[in-house]
Amino acid sequence: MATTTVEGALAGAAHDHREPSYIQASSGLKAWLFTIDHKRIGMMYLASVWTFFFIAGALALLFRLELLTPNLDLLLHLVGGENAAMIHAKALDLYNKLFTLHGGLMVFAFIVPSIPASLGNFFLPLMLGAKDVAFPKLNLASYYLYVIGASVVVYAILGAGLDTGWTFYTPYSTTTGTAVTTATLGVFIMGFSSILTGLNFIVTIHKMRAPGMTWNRMPLFLWAIYATSVIQILATPVLAITLLLLVMERTLGIGIFDPAMGGDPVLFQHFFWFYSHPAVYIMILPAFGVISEIIAVHSKKHIFGYWAIAISSVAIAIISFLVWGHHMFVSGQSEFAAVLFSFLTFAVAVPTAIKVFSWVATLYKGSISFTTPMLYGLMFLFTFTIGGLTGIFLGALAVDVHLHDTYFVVAHFHYVMMGGTVVAFLGGIHHWWPKMTGRMYPETLGKICSVIIFIGFNLTFFPQFIAGTQGMPRRYATYVDQYTIYHELSTVGSLILGVGLFIVAIYLLVSMFKGKQASDNPWGGASLEWATQSPPIEHNFHDTPHVDTDPYNFPNIDRSASIGHH
Amino acid sequence: MTTTTAPHGGAAPPHGHDHDHPSFLAHHFDTPAQQEASAKMGMWVFLATEILMFSGLFLAYAIARWAYPEMVLEAHHHLSIPMGGVNTVVLITSSFTVAVGVRAAKIDNQKLLQWMLLATIFLAGCFLVVKYFEYSAKFEHGLLPGRFYTADYIAKDLTVPSPLGGPHTFFGIYFLMTGLHGVHVVLGMCVMTWIYLRARRGEFGPHFFTPVENVGLYWHLVDLVWIFLFPLLYLVK
Amino acid sequence: MATTYIRGKQVEPEMEAPHHDVAPMSLYWKVFGALLVLTCLTVAVSYADLGKASLAVAMVVAVVKSTFVVMYFMHLKGDDRTFTFIFLSTLVFVGIFFGLTFADLSTRDAVNSEWGYHGWANEKGQIIERTAPAHGEGGHEAAAGHEAAPTEGHPSPEAAPTH
């Protein structure tokens, strides 16, 4: 392991002293809370999204425990009431609130901002060779909007109660007495945060690239972030207007979604999924970017099909706007539209498969080192492929009619979101941990935990595929006995998964203070973030770096010292 | 290593370009041109989000009109074409004044810039006053959105008791669209006032007028939305 | 001394903002005049009975007006072409939003009509026959209304003969 494999704007190389890092640059709570440094904002996002991830995850464990047995039991003990029937009703109600909070927080407070807002914020300017994002103050504002929005959602669901599921489907959401208005306000605010982050990133990528950083020399992570931002920009405003219409429907009774007044509840689903389908690509595209980095760096091989991966990110962003109707196959849209959307859905598999094949081809004959990030990368290839392929099942119109609203769907999107995004996020955190904190995480423990997570994850969600094909519907607190075995396996798996994630969180926290000092470039990466010191200085680089090669040029890296500074 | 290291003056400044940064240039940009291009691009991307947000309401309108053409035709007779027309002229004029204001900033005509900004704010105020009279007339006649709609069913063809596709939907959409547009007008006035105060301090000139230009872009978008709202809501045929 | 870069290309270290083309005042007056004329035109046309073409005419006028605003007031003409790209691609996505939503709404009845079903179910599951098509010509049937379950004894507007 070379200490400095990239010559560049390194303090140690060019000067005889190391400058204070962005962490040491100033101290005190105020210096963090009012910072406009993208790295600090990225770290604040990282802490926040992980907080929400653990809250939402704990809720999942709670209702997974409830689902261990076919009948209600655990939740009965958590609610009070005068008689058995009332306790029963309250427990069912609690179950609805639990999965709503789990889904709402995971989607809006965790997965949507997870990789782009934390790793993206931290590494986008570094990888571009810029001093900061284009609008640093906007960046901080979007962080606070996110925190406020997420808090409003938590308050709405915990304080006032919400049981619509994260999708807010009408007509239930327009008629239920629960806190739909408050919750949508929270989501609305988080949407603003998402828009501002996307706007910031797009402008940064367009206007802040370092000299020589042409589009085809951009690390693939940035291409993925770019495609993600495009979706955030184009889709999130429609979510805002959808939620506004929903709130107006509740308060004024306009009737657009209300059949009794001449409206159409299916229309809500059109509006909602115009955002929310592209939004699942907001969730997964950054993960693709992380995986591209991990696979290339840890197999020390030039990424296979750079342009194919880059362009397929953009292609996914565009196609994602054409497929939303596949969420509505059984909700009363026309047969023609269902066939059309089913057909278009298959199209999105093409760029996705191009990526997977390119990653596998990158591994071929690479010098693979089985570091923790790489283990997560390989795990991603495995679990995401299962998630992606089961998506094809669900995109097929006839099959979906059978599988709709079953645990098969639940398993599918957890394989994509958890097996895809969360695994990539974990991989990315390990990959960039030395850069972000200047410390190494414990490698052996990291590897062990990745295996625990792999086992726990598959044990949790694979049985759900089987239960789903046999007809187990989602969102039920009780079930018939024949599904018991699948739920038992799933609950045991979820506990293993929870333990694995918990250990990861603990050792990462500990390593921030007690970890081994990390070198500037522990993995021998060739992109610009490895060319500055670990952790980076406040302004990222001493001088604007100059780029004249691409970021996956590993074999020549020591000889042609391609990244310098003027 | 392809280039030489820029010499650092003294005790390692955070970065090496401070001394030739003009006051309006933020620390993370290299040149004013880069800053201007970034700010403007940010504004255009923001406008894109605005367009998509309004498009949701336009789609709701399109669906209502497509599903209940007679209802929309009848209901729109209750909107005042003169008032809508006057407001259209007011907004177009304000678009003109703000465009002239940006031009004034570019040619360093400070007086004209300030007057044009004031004119725009004034016209925006006129727009809201007309809107106020329009809204109060609607309130008076019970032409309110959704379940607050209390006027009689308008057309004789629509006197059936069923509320299906009734004029309450049209007025719901009318109030939503014009209301959201009105919120944008109010926000525009606030931002414009801030820009005016900065212009009075002489912050803008040929070297730096991006904030003026951006608020202008925003204001033109508000105008654009109205250019479509006016024929769709007031001039249905 | 400092070398400066814009978007990856080295530039002269000029601290002046780049030269801005200032359009002549006459252009602004012309555009303003054109917008006023078009506004009058669209109001005038609305009083003429153009039938089905009236919406198309109104929209064409609105598009022409907004093109003027975008090109000359917002300076899209002659500005960075990226902005034009952003603006136009936004419109493409608005088109997708409208297009695919209407692809559903306008074909809601296709299969049912093909199979000879012309009614819809009310909330009790009874089938209510639709007596007459709503507006004579196709494509105007109130698809959104078909989701509705009209209360009995209250025929929906579609069921009532219109005009």
C-alpha cells in the first residue's frame, strides 16, 4: 500500500507541512451548525440519515417481531384499552402507524438523501477538483430544510398518527382523520431540500470542474450523481404539487381525486408516481455510482465500458419518467396504458443490465482485493441482481396482477433498496471513511460484519419472495398459519441484520476517535479526492488541481503522475 | 506534475487567489464569469422546477376540461375578462420594465435601474389589487372551491343535483392556479424589494448584475405562467 | 500570476466580467408592443366563434407570446445554449407527464366498449347501464366520472342528455 500513489495538490508533497484538515479548521458547535463547507454539511447529513435509518430500522424490527407469530401478541402489550376488542383495534392501528413511519422515514428521510446528500456532498467538489459546491449557503439551507421536514414527518406520525402508508393513496388519505396534512407538509419541505441539493449538484458539475476535468474524465460516481440530480429537479416539483392538491382536497374538497364529486382517485396515483417512480432511481442511481468506484478501485483495473456506464445513468434517468404506470396495473388504469407501461418498464432493464455486465467485466482479470468495501460491492452485485430481476417479474403485466400487493413486492423493493442502496452506501462509507475521517475502520471486524449483514439480509427477505408468490399480502398484522415458517425465517434474519448494522455503527463511531491514522490514499485510487490529504483541508486543494487523464488509470498511476497542480 | 506550484505568500492562506478577488466574487469561484454563469444556470434549473410544478396544475385543469367541457365553459363566464385582461397587460408591462431594468444595470444606468425596479414592484402591487377585487367578487357570490361552493349550479344543463364535475371543481382549480401564481407574485415583490435596496447602494453595474438578471428571469416566468393561465381560465370557448 | 479556469479550460485571468451584448432599446419596445397586440388578439378571438379551433388558436397565441418573452426578455437567444437545453427538455418532461396520463384517461373504456360493456358499477356492485354517450363525439366521455358511483336517483350529468 503506497502512501501516496497520486502526486498532486498534497500538502506533504508540495510543502513541508500539513495544513489543518476541515475538521480541525475551526471548532465548536457553532462552527459546525453554520458551516458552509460542503464536507461538514456532508458529515452532518451522514449523521442525520443514519439516525433516521436506525429509528426506522428499529421500527421494522418491532413489527417484524410482531409478525413472528400469526396472531397479534406483541403489539397488544404495547397498547392499553378497556376491553379486548379495543386493545385489538388499537394494536392493529399501531401496526399501521409503525409500517407507515418505517416506510415514510426510510424513503423520504433516509434513502432519498442518503448517498447523494452525504457522500455526494462530501465528494462531489473533491472529485471535480472544486473548492466547494456552486451554492454553499443553499447547501446548508437544504440541510436544515431536510432536518425540519424529517422532524415534521416524525411528529406527524408519532404525535398525531398517520396510517396511510408512505404513498398517501386517495381516497383513504383524503378521508382519514389522521395527520395527513402535517405529514405531507413535512414531505413537501424535504422535497424542497432534495430539489435544492439537486440544483446545486447540477450547477456544480457544469460550472465548477477543475482544469482538464472534461465530461469523459469525470468519475462515474459523479455521472450517477448528475443523473440523480436531473431526476430530483424534474420529478420532485410534481410531488410538491401532488401533495398540495392532496391537502387542498382534504381542506377544500375540490374533487379532483374524489369520485363522488366527479374526480378520479387513480389520478392521484398518476401524479404521485410521476414523482415516486423516478424517485426510486433517485435512490438507486447514486448506489450505482458508488459501486462503479468501489469495483474499479478495489480490483485495480480500469472500469470496463466507461461511456456505457456513464450514459446508461442518464438513460435510466430519462426512461424512469416513462414507466410510472407499472405501479398501477391493478388500480383501474386503462388496459392500453397498462400494456404501454409494462412495455416501457422492460426498457429500463437495458441500461441497468449494461451497468451490471460492465462491473462484472471490470472484475474479470482484475487484481481484486477483498477489502470490506469490495465485499459490499460484490454483495451488491448479488443482491441487486436478484432485486432487479424480480423487478422484471413485476413489470410483466400478467405476472404483476398475481403478485401485486404481496410480500413478493416487499421483498423486491427491499432487495433493491436495502440490498442495493444500503449495501452500496455501506460500501461507500467504508471506501471513503479514511478520507472523510482520516482514520481507518477495523478491517477484520468490517469483513465479519459484512458477512453477517449479507446472511441477515438474505434470510430476512428471500423467504418473503416465497411467501409472496403463495399469496401473503403486504401490510397485514396477522396472517394464516401456512405462512408461519417464512415469517419466522424473516424475523430471525431481521434480527441478525440488525445486529450486523449495529456493530458497524459502533465500530465506525469508535474508529473516528481511536482508529488507525489513514494515509492519504489507502486504496490507491486515481480520482481527485485521493489527491488531497486525509481528511481534506478546508478548501480541498492547495491549488486548483489539473487533470489530464481519466480517473481509472491505475496501472500507470505511479509512473505518469498525471494529477498535478499549477 | 504538469505545472509549477504557485508561490504561497506567507503563512499558508486558505487559497491563493484572495488578492485578486473582487468583493462580489465568492471564495469558491475562480472568476466572475464562472460565478455569473453558475448563478444563472442555477436560476434556469430552478425555473425548470417551477415549470414542472405548475404543470401539475395545468394537467389537473386539462383533465377537468377534457372530462367536463360544458361545466368549464359555463363556469368560466363568472370570471371577469376585463379584469383578467387588465392583469395580463399589467404583468406584461412589468415584464417589460424588469427587462429594461436588467439592461440598465448592464449599461450602468443606475437611475433607470432603480426606477424600473420600483415600477415592477408597483405593477406587481397593481396585479394583486386587481386580484383582490376579483377574489372578493367570487367570495361574495359563493363561487368558492370544492365543498365551500355555495352558488347555484350555473348552467341549466348542470342543475342536476349530482355534484359530478360541478363548477366547484372549476373554481377549485381556478383558485389553486391563480393562488399559487399569486404567491409567486408576492414572493417576487419581496425579492424585487431586496434587489431594489441593493441597487440603491449601487451594488450593481456592468461587472456584476447577476442578482438583477436572476430576479428578472424569475419574474418573466411568473409572467409566462399568466400568459397561459389567462386564455385557459378566462377565455374558454 | 494566478491562472484561472472556467469549466476546465484555461482562460486569461481577466477580472472583468465578460463582454455582454446589450440589445438596443428598440428591440424591447418592439417585443413589448408585440405582446400587447397579441394579448388584444387573444381576447378578440375569444369572442369570435371558432368552435373547436378556439383552444388551439388561444394556445398558439400564448406560445408565440411566451416565445417572445423567453427569447428576448429572458435572453435565451444568444445566451449559453445549455439554458435553452434546460428549458426545452423541461417542456419535454411536461409533455411526458401530460401524454402518459392522458394515454390512460383517454383509453379507460377501450376494452370495455370492445367487449360490449357500457355501464359501470355503483357502490353496491349493481351495474348501471349508461344510456347515452355523453357528448356525441368520442374522446369526450367523462372518463374520470366512470370511476364514480353516482347515487341512485341522481343521474350523473353524462347520463342526462345535454344540448
